[in-house]
Amino acid sequence: MTKSSKSIYVLSTGGTIAMHRTSQGYAPAPGHLAKSMEKLPELHNPDMPRYVVHEYENPIDSANMTPDHWAQIGDHIQKNYAEYDGFVILHGTDTMAYTASALSFMLENLSKPVVFTGSQLPLFETRNDARENLINAILIAGHYRIPEVCIYFNNKLFRGNRCKKVDASSFAAFASPNFPTLGKVGSDIVMRHHLMRPTPDASLQLQRFHAAEIGALRIFPGISPELLRQCLRQPLQALVLETFGLGNAPDNKMFFDIVKEAVDAGLVIVNCSQCTTAKVKMSEYAAGAALLKAGVVSGGDMTAEAALAKLFYLFSKQLSLAEIKMQLVKDLRGELTI
Ligand code: ASP
């Protein structure tokens, strides 16, 4: 067995992986995770990277994540960047795809692996998926050159900003419907480096997200014009509009006028499909072409999670509206197929 010389910074934000049982159901417990990890003999094998664990004083269910928490995670990575070879972020599965997407934009010129993982059953349970996810995430972050923010879950390594939580209880909680997996873990670990982002020359920069009024709206058959009008009102600055199929929405005059008026008043609307696997093509149907004519921007094959994070990022860079719209249709972190 070769002794690993790598060292990993493990940040635990909470989530099921770090929870214990309470009378109200699973809940985060401070200090619980590090103690459970100490009891795992595999983590002390010489071929495992060395690691330090930093646990949030108040670990959270990821349903409570906010852009401020995203910034805290970014701060931890930035502060410890020079000292460690890779980073493992333990996080609840519910909003992991949002946080991983946000960090992929925040961490400019990332050249080290940042691997998010969590589990559907807590580490303390006899039968759990936490153990495998944790061990493999640490191994991958330590032993592979991956200049990306990833999610490792159930033997698969995904690009973080391509992921969606697709199953609320199976161990296969995540999928990357519009982009192949970056790696697979079986009896061998197979990494697909040709699919990964190039390693940047410049040094890491953290682009913190500033407060911005960004929203998301999933349209549905019969959505009322009044509801739509209310949703698009100021102070909203940008919206991920989740549409049907290839990016279609009602193309009646009332719907069109409300959307156009909002865009003309400066609202940035990004069109993402409600379909799990999809690439928006607004010119395919008249019902999509109306949105295009109203000035809605195509989200292409971005997930709604990635589109939302990208909006936060672009609004934080203090760009003009025209520049924001141009950047939205560019591939910045592998989030979009051009
Ligand atoms: N509610 C939990 C969370 O997202 C679910 C999980 O971790 O699997 O924090």
C-alpha cells in the first residue's frame, strides 16, 4: 500500500449525511459527523489522503441554504486553497445541485477538485450510502486532477452545474441529463479527463454574490395573466422561466404583452425547459417563437439550477444588461452545450 501524500479539506455544512435521529425525525447535530468519521477504519488507511474536517457550528438541512451560505463555502475554499490538494463539501442532497452550480461560477480559475457529496441515509445508520460516498469523494478529491466543482454520488462523478436531484429516496439521487458523467467508480475508478475543463493558468478568485432579486417560475397550463404580471413586477431583476418541452409557453397576446413589457422594462428572463432532458429551441414552435420575439433569452440545455446560479453570478459582476444577456448564452463553466 502506498502512503498518500495528499491532504483534503472536508467542510461539513450539514444534510442527512451528518444528521442524527431525534423525536422530530433526522436533524443536524453539531460535532456528530467528525466523531462518526473517526470510527471509520477505511479513512485511516495509508492510501487515503490525510484530511481535516471542519464542521459548521450550526449544521443545516440544505433546505435552509441561501446565497450567504454559498459565499461562506467559497470563503472556506479560498482561505484554505493553497494548503490543500482538494476539497470535499458535505451537503444535504435537496439543494446540492444549486450550491454546486453557484460555487462553479463563484470560484473563478479553479484548478483543484471541489467535490460535493452527501447521502440519503445518515452515516450513523447501520445501512447507509454515506460511507461509500464519503470515502470515494475524499479519494477522488485527493488523487485526481479535476479542475471542477463536481458532485460525487452513488459511484458517479458529475459536473456539479449539470446535476439535478432526480430521486428523493433511492441512492441514485442525482442525474446529469444533458452531459455525460465525468467519472465512474466500480472495481476500477475511471475518470474521463477529456470531458473535464482545462486547468486555468491564473490564480483562484472568489466572485462573491451580491444581493439581487432573482426568481424562478414554473409555468403551467392555464397560468393566469394576473399571476404572471405579479410575478414579473419590480423589484425582480431576473427570472428563470421554466417552460414546456423545447421552451414553449402560451402564445396568446396577453401572455406575450406581459412578458415583452417586463423585458422592455429591464427584466432578464432565461428560458429553461421543464423536461429533465432538453435543449431549448424557441424557434421550433410558434409558442416558443413568441418568447424569443418578446426578448426572452434561451437557457439552452442548462438546468434551471445552473441558470439561477449563473444569473446571481452575472448580476454580481455589475455588468450591463446587454452584457449579462450575452454571457448567459456563452458557456462559462461547462454548464451549457453550445
Ligand atoms: N433534507 C436533507 C437536506 O437536504 C436531505 C438530504 O441531505 O438528503 O439537507
